[in-house]
Amino acid sequence: MASEPQLPSRLARVANVPYNRLGDYLRFLTAGGLAKVESTEGHEKYSITPKGMEALNHLDSGLKILFQVME
């Protein structure tokens, strides 16, 4: 996971999400405080917030438990 802010085009490529759908996801994440946006050199870049990292860790833990149960 990148520790520095990323351009939406890179996020779309890494997440394998169509670029035209990514905007909806980024608006949802920023509205919930899970991601933040900053303007750098005339471009918007996004990064995960501490709240977003906590949510990601909870999701990861939950998925691990779910997959253990399914084995």
C-alpha cells in the first residue's frame, strides 16, 4: 500500500476499478473521513486517513475470520 498520496488514475489501475466509477468511491471515502484529497501541482491526489487505515484493518481481520470458518 502506498504511503504517499496517489493520483486517481493510479488508484483505478491498482484497484482494478473502472476510472469512471472511481470518482463515486473516492467521494464516499472522503465524505466518511476514510480518505483525504489534496491538490498538488494542479492535480488531486488521494491518501488513506488514520480512520481509513483502522477500517481497513478491521475489514482484513473480519475477512480472515470468515475464511477460517469457511475452511
